[in-house]
Amino acid sequence: MLNQHHGYEYIYSISFDILIMHIPILDTKTLEWVRRSKRQSPIIHFILICPCYYPAVVSTAYEAGVSAIVTSEIFKTQFPNILQQVANGQTLFLIEQQPPLCKLNDTEIRILQMVSNDFTNRQISEKLNISKRTVERHLSSCFEKLGAHSRAGAIAAAMRLKLIE
């Protein structure tokens, strides 16, 4: 399995034209990895599949050398077309009519900030005057929106996206 730290070294050792990556969060680390990889192997076309659309990073992705960014749903339905267009040298940034933006609401951001400051769910519920179960629902929503599986993963993702400090 490729990871961002060792993956670009691996891709130089094999020969291929298109690299398809399914990533939970399109962040600057991923785009820097693509940029370095593209410098070393300029003929590789990168297709990034994301669970949601990140409008803020599209221009950076293009500059990094990404050939296509598509949501998971579009990739499922248009896979052959996407491959053909990328193989022909086209750049695609396909989104659904109403893409699922990776946006956290103010309460979710506030809760993640408190989690990053080592607050427990009970402490958060008392501080925000909401039930502990409501805190848990907000955290579950954060995990889903950020593609995280744990509190630490959600905090790391939110920090990479500069949603919290």
C-alpha cells in the first residue's frame, strides 16, 4: 500500500501511465506528494477520487499536476470516460451538480477545537449546554465529513484543512 512519505519512491520503480488514488481528504500534503511525483515522472497522469469536493484546492491541484479530481459517485458512473479523457491529455475537475462540500458547521468546529484541547464529551456537553449524545452525534458527523475514523484522525484532518488550531 502506498503512503505519502514513501509512495513517490515506489512509483518510479514501476512503469504506468495513470495513477488512480482514492483519498479521504484532499489536503496540501497530498498535493505536495503529487507535485514531487510529477517532477520525477512527468508522464504519469494522476486521478484523485475524493468523497466530497474541495473547491479551495482545485487550482492548487491543477498546478501540482493533477489530471483529474472527481467525486466517488462520478468516478463510479463515468470511469471509462474519465480514463479515456485523461489518457488523451485532458484535465478534468468533475463534480456533481450539488457536490457534497466538506464543510463543518460552527458547532462541529467548536467541538473539534475542544477535543483538540483534551476535553471529554461530558466536559464539552457541559460547556456547550447540550447533551452528551448530541456531542457524540456532532463528532460522528465530523468523522464522516472529514473521512476520519477516530478523534485523533478528525483533529489531524481539521488541522490540515486549517479548520482548527
